Amino acid sequence: MKLVTAIIKPHMLDEVKTALESFGVEGMTVSEASGFGRQRGHTEVYRGAEYTVDLVPKVRLEVLVDDDDAKDIIDVLVKSARTGRIGDGKVWSVPVEEIVRVRTGERGLDAL
Amino acid sequence: MTPLEIDSGNTAWILTSSALVLLMTPGLALFYGGMVRAKSVLNMMMMSFGALALISVLWVLYGYSLAFGDDVGFGLLGNPTQYLGLEGLMEDTDASLPPMAFVAFQAVFAIITVALISGAIADRAKFSTWLIFAGIWATLVYFPIAHWVFDFSLDAHVGGWIANDLAAIDFAGGTAVHINAGIAGLALAIILGKRLGWRHDPMRPHNLTLVMLGAGLLWFGWFGFNAGSAVAASNSASVVWVNTMVATGAACLGWLLTERIRDGHATSLGAASGIVAGLVAITPSCSSVSPIGAIIVGAVAGVICALAVGLKYKLGYDDSLDVVGVHLFGGLWGTLAVGFLATAAAPAGVDGLFYGGGVDQLWRQAVGAFAVLFYSGIMTFIIGFLLHKTIGFRVSEEEERAGVDESEHAETGYDLGTFGGGRSLSYAGSAAGQAEADTKNGQEVSA
């Protein structure tokens, strides 16, 4: 099992979510995040005083998946989140040791 | 003598204007509150609301007497005991405007002038010292200056020196309100010193929608401030109303254009600031210029103030919300503008330099403006310095870092986080206490 995490542009969330659902993903966790990559932040000006805003708003989307699906789901994420402009984000996966569904106590793949 | 009847039209307009001007102080609280960081929004708003509470009491007790009592000498101060507690002003008189209507109208001017100063000391002032300062400052600075500028001699009544002897034109308070509060803000900003991390930590406004709403309320209330200062529902009030509208629009455009050229963007904070700059500048001049003159007063104010807010970075004082850049510079320009742009066709009936009146009115304007500037600047510095050295005007470093809302008021402005702003533990505690209470009341508590 793998945890796939995607950091994406906030306005791409709906598109990414729809793409994942069409693929058959049944659950996900979405949280607001801030950060920067190579694009860094941007500059804002208030009454002539410049402020550098380093941390740009992003959305973090997390999906637990079967090992066999991981590569496809990463592809779906990358394809649906891409605008081609700087700041599109990143997608990565890490191995997961154990998953438990809290309500029933089911474990492993049954809990997905 | 046949008693005059109360003029209900005038009285209604003055009472309405008083309520409009009162709303400016909560409007200012929003305008200022949105500009500070989220951790000080409540303290910022409380400085305005504190002034609203305190000055309304002082005004009734002795403030009105100091400002509008019979002059005690040289046009400097009203007799402080003449209307003590306003006891003598409740009876029906033969005046066309009830004295209490005038008391009400002038009260709200005193309140907002004090509140304006607070923008210079955002994020770092002790609330208790602010209130003590507000009371002393109103007593020693505002009430006397209101007497100088707003108390006109009539029949046996002798008023203040700027209004009567100097005959400077300050229709609604370019000197008494804006230059006064602006220079006082500068004095306090210097005494309290810079905020921790000034020019280094990000201090951008936390909520510009509040700022826009505040600017809107200020503009709305300002029609009472200026058009109400005609003290009648008259032609003069109507001219003033239109001048107030158009100068403000022009100032907003002037500020936005300056920003667009200098920084590349027209900002919402610039629009809000331009609105206030225009309102400030047209305050003294609204009765003496034509509508075209008002457009010039406003447009120039927008440009001057947009440039003046940058001075603090060059000179190194942390006037946090630009009381100096907007109110001092806007007030000075508006007051002097009367000397240049006044036209005899306007209600005040005086020609300025550009309308063939020579420099006669201009020097009167300059003397009035600088008299208020020096008196207020020196007095504020003394009052602020003494308070700072005795009871302290500034919170501790630790408290400032944590935020003045928490240290001064034990509150948080916003609780928007999923986990109760990181206070889940204390909430869990109180929720448990509540559950216990519910059980005691015999109610079922679901798990």
C-alpha cells in the first residue's frame, strides 16, 4: 500500500478530484497548505511598501492506494493538476505499513 | 422680544449629522483594524471605542465648557465651569437651534479626533495608558483648540482666536481635527518607538475588506461632519455636501494614479487611503471652494498623501497606519488650499490667491495651521513622554510578540481554525464542565 501526496494549485482541486473519482478512487484527504518551490513567492505592495510573500497558498491532497494502482494514480494526478505554468506543484508516494478502518477494524487492503 | 421658534429643519439636520459623525469612529475602528495584523485587531478597534466611551463623558462633564464657554482671555480657552455637566442647557430656549443639538454635534468631533491618533501606535500600546492619555490630551489639547477654531463670537459671547481674531477659515476641522491628530500621532509614534521587527517582519494588513468597509463608513459619516458644520439645513450645507463628494472621488483617483505609476498597481488600500485623504483635505476648505476647486483640492491631496506615507521610511518613525501621511499632510494641504483656491462665489465668500484675493487669506490659513501644529505637537510630546516614563505606554517585548489582543484584552479577534485556533485543550476542558452541568440538570448527554 502507498500514500500518494500531491501539492497542487488550489484552483486545480476540482479538476484533480474529478479525475481521481473517474479513475475509481473512493476517498481522499484535502488540506490547505502553504509553501514554495523554485517559483518562490510573489511581491505585494501596501501604501508603497513592498512585502515579499514567500509562502504561497497550496492544496495538499492525500490518497491511500493499492501498490498496483500507485503509478496510474500518480499519472492521473500529474495530468489533471498540470497547467504548464510555474508553481504547478509536486506529487510523491511513500510506502504505508498498516491501514485500519476505524469503524470496523478492517485492516490492510480491506480498509481502503 | 418675541421668542424665536425652534427651526425643526435645522435641528433635525444637526441631530442627524451628529449621529452620522458618531458612526465615523466605529468606521475608523474598521479602517484601522483591518490594516493591522490579526493579533492586534481588537486592540486597534478598542482604542477607537475607548475614545468613544471616555470622551463622550468628559465632553458632558467639562469638555463643552472648555471649548464653547465664554472666553477666559485672548481667545485661548472657554470658561470650564460655565456649562459644567450641561445642567443649565436642558430648558427650552429662544434659540432656533437647541443648545443640546450643538453640544451633540461638537461632541462627536472631539471623539473622532482622539481616536484618529491611535493609528500611529498600532500593535504596541497599553490600553490603560491609551485611555489616560486620551483623557488628558482631550482636556489639554483638543478642548482648547476646538475653542480656538470652532467657537465663534456671537452677541455677548466671546469665542476663540483663530475663528474670530485671525479669521482663518477652517470649516469642519482641518486644523482642530486633522493637523491636530496628525502631529499628535507623530509625537506618540516617536515616543513609543518602532514596532519589533519594523521594516523586517511582514506587517501587511490582515483584512482589506474591513479597511474598505471602514473607508465607506467614514465617507458616509463625513457628510455629517462637513455638511453638518453649516449648522443649518441650508444652501451652504448643500454646496459643502457636493464638494465633499467630489473632492473625495478625485483624491481616490489621485492616489490610485500615483500608485499605478510608481508601483505598477492600483490597490484597494490605495483607494481607501485616497478616500480618507480627500475627506481630510476638503474638511477645512469645503465651504470656500467651488466644485471644480474641490476636485483640485482632492486630486492634489491624493497625490501628496500617497507620497507622504513614504516619509516614515526615509525619516525612520513608525507611524504605523499613516496618521501623519494622511491626516497631517492632508490637513495642512486642505487648510492652505483655502488660501489659494477660495472663491467669493462659494458660501464662505472669500477670494484666495488664485481668485485675485492676494495673500490675505493665505497667511491667515498658514498661521492657524502652524499654531495648531506647534501647540499640539509640543503638548502631545510632553503628555506622552511623562506617561511613557511613569506608567509606561508600551507593552513588554514578550507581550508585543504574542500580540496586544492577548496581553491587553485576553481575547482573540478570529477563531476560524478547525481546531479552535489551537485551543482544543481549553475547549475540551470547558466542554467537559458543560457536560457535567448538563448531567446535573438531569439531561441525557450523548457520547
